[in-house]
Amino acid sequence: MSLAEGDPAPDFSLPASGGRTVSRAALLGKPFVLYFYPKADTPGCTAEACGFQEALPALGKTGLMVIGVSKDPIGPIEKFAAKYGLAFPLASDEKTEVAEAYGAWGEKSMYGRKYMGMLRMTFLVDKDGRIARIWPKVKVPGHAAEVLRAAEALGG
């Protein structure tokens, strides 16, 4: 399934760090960012998470909630969140159902070997539950700032 800007954001409900549950239903009427990352506590994913953590005060002013999603079980996610003091929820999508609904689960390639894995993608969802912006192939440096600019453009 391929989502486009303007489409309704697919439903989800996932366990998240800090004993939380994140769900599409609980976010109705609020804008949010759902970002998919391959694996907790790896260099690129750490840089991405820390970038969002640093941007949280500014993102909070736009009313935006940030949610990170990976296939990791909740245990390693909790350790990752605690290690870097991540205040926003990191969700566990072990069955990859949410990633598949958003098109963030797909074929990857490393050293010529093809395999299925989490794609580094970000979705900005407006307060009406529609996808306002999609970043299909995220480059980590400067990404949180780019998301912030797009969130500010939404105007709450």
C-alpha cells in the first residue's frame, strides 16, 4: 500500500516506552509525527532520535507529538529511551503491521543481499488525521529541523 499526502493516516495502537500506549484514536484533533527507524541504539537511529529530542521544545510549541516506531521489542526500546533521555514515546511494532500500513516495511539491500526491513520514513499527520507530509528516504542530519519547518507551516 502506498500512502500519499492528503490520505487519511492509517489506524494504529502500539505499546511504547515509559509504559505508554500510542494510538491514532488518542491523537485525534492533534498533529503528530510518526517516524519509522530500523533499530534502537544504532548510530543513525540514535542521531535521529536525539535530533527529535533536541527539537521537542520547538515542536511542542506547534502542538506536535513525536512518536518513533521500530520492530524492536519493548525491552530494548525502553533501554534506548532511558539511555538517551528520550521524552517522546518510542513504539514497538514487532509484527510490522503499522509499518506495512504506512509503507515503511520493505525490501532493503546491504552488501548485495536483499532482505525485508524497516525503512527510515517520516509522516507528518495534521490535526484532521490526514497525512500532510511524507519523507520517504530520510537523511538523518537536519531531518528534525525539516520536520519542524513543515509542522510550523501547518499552523496548528
